Amino acid sequence: MNLVQFTVKEIMKELDHRSKEFYEFVMPAIDIVEDGNDLVVTIDLPGFTKKDINLRIIGNILSINAKREYEETKLDKKIVLPISIKDDEKVVATAQYADGVVTLKVPIPKSSYITIT
């Protein structure tokens, strides 16, 4: 392997690493679905521990904050939810963490349903 091939190979490794970093920290995989009376948000956060993940809902914004202890990497992401929680309403959501995936269930406020007559 000559010097040019070696250099290109090393550059490609670094680009692959940066691409992975971009998708993990800037754009973590997030799925949002409606399941009965709940909004279910699934967030892929591999490599984080449960105690290092913080979730908060204000209005229609879900804030996701996470930090890895062994690295100086932080995740700070805000997602617009298709529902809105009023300031005077208490969010009674539940979250579970297993195998690098957070599953958040938020009850859909009854006021967000529209009756068709």
C-alpha cells in the first residue's frame, strides 16, 4: 500500500467516525407514534446510562439532554411534539430505558381531540 492509498484510507475512517457521531448526537433516531390515548416517543441513545438521560416537556417541546461519563460528549436535542401540554397541566408521562433505547409514553390531552359532526 502506497502513501496515497494509506492517507485516503485514514481519511475515510475519520469521515466514517464523524458521520456516526453526527447521527448519534445531532440527529439521534426518534420515532413518534400514537398508540390509543398515548403518544409514544422512541429515542435511540446507545452508550448512555439511564441516570445520565434527562427528559422534559414544556408546551409542545420535548427536551432530551444526555451526557456520557467516560467521554466529554453531550446531547442536547429539542423535538416538537404533535401535542401541547398547557402550563397549568402536570405531565404524567412514563419513560423506560432498555438496551440503549428510551421509550416515552405521554397521555394525549383530551382537549387535543377534535370532534367531527
